[in-house]
Amino acid sequence: MIRIDSVTKRYPDGTVAVDRLSLEIPDRSITVLVGPSGCGKTTTLRMINRMVEPTEGTILLDGEDIQGQPVTTLRRSMGYVIQNAGLFQHRTIVDNIATVPRMLGWGKQRARERAAELMERVGLDTALAKRYPYQLSGGQQQRVGVARALAADPPVLLMDEPFSAVDPVVRKGLQDELLRLQDELGKTIVFVTHDIDEAIKLGTMVAVLREGGRLAQYAPPAELLSAPADGFVEDFLGADRGIRRLSFFASAELDLTTDAVVPADATAERIAAVKAPHLLVTDPDGRPLGWAERTGLTAGDIATDRLLPFGRPFVPGTDSLRVALDCAVLSPTGWAVAVDGGGRVTGVVSQQTIGEAIRAAHTESRADKAGAGVAE
């Protein structure tokens, strides 16, 4: 949908913010622009809706040069979300969201009905509709900003570091909400961030920019992590890029065991049959209660108040190898607990087994790349 072709932005004092940038931004996907301060991320984003005019080059939207469109028409065809939401403080939440539809000539009732619909879609209680922005939390205000950008159902959504001003817990929730909305709506999203973890989590494609607005690498997140183009990209990704890469490997094939899983009323024979030093104790519904040392347990009446915490469980097939490894590392026993969607234990897995699965996944990935190279 969007093609950036040899675009440069040069200011009158000679400063080059973006230098001969070319990108093909896929339709119905999230393309993330990431890089250090001064790399031209926001300038590039603002050139797409002509808040900044390029000095050279062209930007095509659906094959048409955006310079041929009236600026107001172009901007109203694109949703725009910024840091701190940028809401109108003198307007209620419902009227903030209804801003663009009203500008497009919608009646007040229709625009407000659309706003109420979008509040529900982005996870906002409609009881907040008549409040003002200052009466909402930072995370709620950002949701209002997203709803306002979606109000006229634009095909393109531009997002300029929209979640950077909120705390990590709220930020994760907003990221998850954006991915859910994207699954439902299928917008073409261009997203600016300085956070490489956010870029990897959200991006279908990630463009890493150098200082001076030059493109360093443009690739899907998994490829970016496995094959950085050069030292700059490798340094920007950080020393733990191998751990991040595990997010793209599934945990579904992990070799789980139930041998060390026992109910709280386990018999002496069942406890004696366990060879592992620790047992995972479950309640009558099969949900984890905690870890216990095998020696010293009382058969039929395991003291659940003296159990070690079982840590955070993971869901095979839903969570990645990165999550499974994290669960094992945080466990007091070094074993991760696997559960189903209802929270019932399906097995446990050791750090050693997860490590073997990681090595196998890396080997398979290298083989796939070698095969793709031969095919080409």
C-alpha cells in the first residue's frame, strides 16, 4: 500500500534527517521504524501524511503520489496516534473519539455511536464516555487515542511512539491490545519506537535506521535477530538477541513429563515411585500448588502451606521457547510447569530439556536457511 522511494529530507541549515530512504511497506501489516535518536523515524512517519514535506523522492499510496492529493484529504484518510495521546482536554472522551467523523460531516448522533462502539473495541468502559482526558489514566488515554485514530475506519494507521510514556505493565497491555485489533481489522500500520523489544513483538517488518536517516536493515523480526546486516544492527539489537530470537520458536514440541507430578493426597507408593528430587503437587482439579522435596513427605496429607512456589507456568503451543526457558530459570527447582488453557498441569520440563530443544530449533533454522539458499 505504501512505497517510499529514495526519499530525502534536508533542512535549510543543511541537516539531513532522512537520506535516500526506500521502503516497501506491506499491506495489512505492522511495519516498525526503529533506531537511535536522530535517525529520522518520526520524520519518515510524518512525511507519509505530509506533516513534513520531503525534499527529494516520492511516497506512493496505493500507487499514487501523495503529492497529488490535497493535504487535508490525505490526513483524514490516515489515523494518527502520538505519545501521550494528544487529546483535546476540553472535550469529553466520546467527543474526542468522534473528532474525525464530525470533520467528515457525520451527524453528532452517528459519530457518538461510532465512538461508543470503538470504546468497547479498544477495551474502554463506555461509562467513561462523558469524562474528560484528565480524569483517565495514561493507559486509558492512549486507548482513547487509538480509538480516535480508528474512528473513520482509515486503511492506514500511523503511530509515533504511542506507548512510550506509560509504565511497563500498561505498555504490555497496550501492545497486546494493538495486536488483537490488528488481527480483527487488518490495517496498514506504520509504528515508530526506540524500543527494540517493542519492535520485535509488534512488527511484521522492522526497519532499523542509522543516525542521519539511512536504512541499516529491513527484515522480518526473526531474520533481523538471526542475521544482523552489520555491526551497527548487531549492537543495536543488544547482547541478548539470542534470547529474543527464542520468541519465534514454538514450545509445542517440548518433551514434557508427568512422572514428578502428584496430587496433594498422593499415596506412599506414588511418592516413592518418583526419582526426581522434587515433586510438583497439584490440587484435586489438577492445578499446580507448588514444589516439594521428595524426602520427608507425608503420604496422603502433603502440607501444601510448606511448598516451594511453582513460578510462572507456560502453555505449550501458545507460548514460545523463550517463555518456557524463563519459567524454568525462575523456578526454584529449575523445572518449568506446563499447563493447559484452563490452568491444569500437563507436565513439567527441565532446563536441560529446554536447552536441547533450543539447540535443535537453531539447527533446524540453519538448515532451512541453507535449503532456501540452494533453492534460490
